[in-house]
Amino acid sequence: MKAIRIATAQFENKSGDKAYNLSVIRQLAGDASKAGADVVAFHECSITGYTFARQLSREQLLEIAEPIPEGPSIRALQDIAAEHHIVVLAGLFEKDANDNMYKSYVCVDQNGLVAKYRKLHPFINPHLTPGNEYVIFDLFGWKCSMLICYDNNIIENVRATKLLGADVIFMPHVTMCTPSTRPGAGFVDPALWHNREADPTSLRQEFDGLKGRAWLMKWLPARAYDNAVYAIFSNPIGMDDDQLKNGCSMILDPFGDIIAECRKLDNDFTVATLTPEKLQQAGGHRYIQARRPELYRDILGQGHVSEQRVVWL
């Protein structure tokens, strides 16, 4: 297994405007390729937009959802991959032959669809169906997988994906800068975004504090460290419908260290080199080998009745 160059990107998408979003994906994919990337990853629902979908009826959601791989967006990604000689990962709403709808993330190269994953824990719209399987696929000799946003907050998903063989997990998100029960959480005022050129300091303070990056640092490095994986985190920046997002797209190595991060208050990408040696050098590799599954196999497999449901504001 040889070193691989992966880029993660961030951009301000437009709600429901696939043509515009794909044009930005095309531009950033080209720039990432020129910077030496073999692969570029974009955020959750980067093709369609995300937050606006909380207001959509079933009929409206069906209108923007596409079959995979037959839909036009997959063909567009294939064209982008072929034009720029780069593998592209991006997200959209999917519909199947029975009009079941999913939050999906795809990997596409110049030959077409490489892999598709359906979000296990969707909640933006009640008409979405949860996915029911993990996916492992090969990129340049590396075993890769995908977990979308909230899927990464359930730690069993990350460990299960690792145990299935993943060394690289793509983690597309639309996250941060929303209220929750944790201290310091909350929306960021869109006025700060619109005034970012005159006053970047106030916006950066909000983006990097507990509303944003400081919260991310509570858990994302642990996912990479505990499981000895490379984590490819992608997140939008700017307005997503009426909510402001803070980007911070980044790549973490199996030590849990950030090896590349987008820091522009704008569309951006960053590239990191992934080397196979770290997969065995990292502490998480030893921890996995030291496990005693007989102690907790039945505990982890227990069912439960949840008294809480995720609510999107």
C-alpha cells in the first residue's frame, strides 16, 4: 500500500441548486487535482444543499432526490472525475425504484460509481429512510468507508467500520453552530458572515469557540485515535438555508492529530498525504488487538428503547 493524497473541501452551497453546487465541486476538484490530490471529498448533501430540506414535503423531496447511479448528478461527478483525473466524493438525496428516499454519499471515479452509502441516522426530514449497512471499498489499495454526520456520533458505527477493515473513513457533515443542551452551543449570527471581510475577528471567534470548532475537538480526534484510522472531515462554510456553518474541513491521522485543515472564511480545500505506516504505529491499533470481546459482546448487542429523538432546529 502506497501513500495517497486526499483533499477535503468546504464551500457555501445553494439550496436545491444542483447546477451551481456541481459547478463549485468541479472548480474545487480541479484545484485539488492541480495541488496533487488523488481524491477530493465534499460535505453531506453538497450537491443538493441540506438544511432547507427540513421544510420539504414528501413530493418536494422526491423532486430533488435522484436514483443512484442512473441520476444526472452521478454522471456529472463522473465527468468531473474524468476531466480532472481525481476521485470525487459528494452527497445528495437518493430515491429508489419504490420512492423510498435516503441521505446518500457517493464515491465516483472516471468510470462511474465506486461506492454508495446511505446515512444510518437521518433526521433532517421525516420522509427519509435510514440506511442499514456499512460499506467498505478500495481506493488506490486503501480500504475506505463512509459515515455521514450523526453516524459518527454513535461510536459503535466508527468501531464497526474499522473492524470491517476501513483504514480511511470519509466523514461528510453539515454540523456545528446550532443550539443544543451542551454549554456554549448556539447559532452564529449571519450578519457576522456578511461582514467577514471588514471584521473577520468576530466571526472567527464564534466559529472557533464552543459553538463550532472547540466542540468538534471534543470528539473528532478521539474517533481517529481510538480506531487508528484517517478521518476525512468535510463541512460546509457560509449560509446553508438560514443557518450559518463554519467549515473547518480537516484531515486527521491515526494519532488523532490534524494534518491538514481549511482555515479560510471562504470556499477552500486542503490536501494531506496519508502514509500506511501510521496505521500500525498508532495506539488505537494496539488497543484493537488487545480487546476481549467475550466480556462485552452481549452488552454491546443489547437492544434498547430510546426515550429521545433527534430534533433539527
